[in-house]
Amino acid sequence: MTIKTISSRDNPLYKELKHLATSSQARRKAGRTLLDGVHLCEAYIQKVSMPPLCVVSETAMLNSEVTVIVQQCAAGPTQCIALPDALFHALSQVEHGVDILFVIDTPELKQPQGLTQSAVLLDKVQDPGNFGSIVRSAAAAGIKQVFCSTGTTFAWSPKVLRAGMGAHFLLEIFENVDLAALLDHAAVPVIATSSHAEKRLYDLDLTQPVAWLFGHEGQGVADHLLARATHQIAIPHLGEIESLNVAASSAVCFFEQVRQQIAR
């Protein structure tokens, strides 16, 4: 097993890693991002392929889980490097985790012209935790496509990836999408959540494919997109709370669709 040790902060590769770890702009420009932790790294190998680069701390090399992953990587085309613990921890945002991360290429997918299957449309959802939770729920519900407007948080940021827990690798995620144009070519019903809607989620027939439209945490779905929705629905609740968090709302919607599909 060949693994190179880097011990200097001035090493060019380490500087590149530091830029990727600390700058969203650098990640977008390079078309690369970081997978931080054993779970994400294992999920990537299982669902996608071997990464271009595997990085571990010197202490983590004593961990059996890490050793197995590094051996898999080193057996293929992956470059493997080890860092002193202090240098590794300057790259990682995971506290008390196992010190391994992958550098991967972010997917570049050709966007379909219309909506023909169940999908999720996100209009300026900005919190990484919400985004990650939504895609995790979507993948669990069997949804395959996610379309993100400009202004939505970067799908492949390390925080979003951690919240998604590997769901990204089961989905086609399209960013900087003109949602209005996409909705104009929808071949499936489009359902938008709104706390002001009179129609309830549970009144809909969800046994067919649908596109779910969710909006900004504070402002909701933009008016011009709401106007294009086939249905505007509210999620009934009994407590004295005005509305649900967007990640919670999406999970309720997705799994009502799952319930109806299983029951039919």
C-alpha cells in the first residue's frame, strides 16, 4: 500500500486542500469538493466509484475502518496521502470523528428540459442542514431528481453533504435552474406547499409521479412559481404553530406519497 506523507503547510497540494476546505468559491471553481468522515467515504465507494484523492491523519491510520478504505483506494487509481493530525484537523469540520476525507469531482449533469418523473424543486433554500435533510428524505422516498434555483445553497458543500448522509450519490442534482421555465414544461402535477393554502396534503392523489416545490425558509415559494403550481397545499397540524420547517414539511409530503403508493 503506497501512501505519501505531507508534513508541511507550505506543500502545494496541502494549500489546495485548504482552499477547498475553507472556500465555497474555490470548490465551485475547481469543480471539486470534500467528503468528510467514514460514512460518506464508504457510501461514495459503494454508490459511485473510487475518488481521485484520499486524505487521512496519521492517527487515523491506526483505525481498522480507515485502513480498509485506504487499502481499497490504494489498490486503484486514487492518490493517498497522510497528514499530521494538526494539519488534517485544519481541513475537517467534523469534531470527534474519524480522520478521513475524500476529494471528489462534483457531477456535471445535463439538465432535462421538462419534468417527467417525481422530483423536488428548491427555490432559494439556504440552510445547508435543511438542504441535506431534504435530499436525504427524497432519496429514501425513491425520488431521483432535485432541481435547485439560483440562490439555493451549494448542493455539494461539505455541510450539505454531511447532512445528506450519502443521499447525493443516489440522486441527480441540478443547480442554477430556471424553475419557471422548468415548470412551464412539466408533464407531471406540481405541488407547492403554502401555509395559506386551503387544500390539504391528504386530499391529493399522490399515487402518480408529482413534482414537489419548496421555498426559502422565511419567504416560502416565490409568487411567480406558486402561480405555476398545479396545487397549493397546506399540511394540517393540531398544535399552535404557524408552519413546519421546510425539511420537516418535505419529509411529511414525500412519505405521504410513499404511503399512498404502497397502499394502492
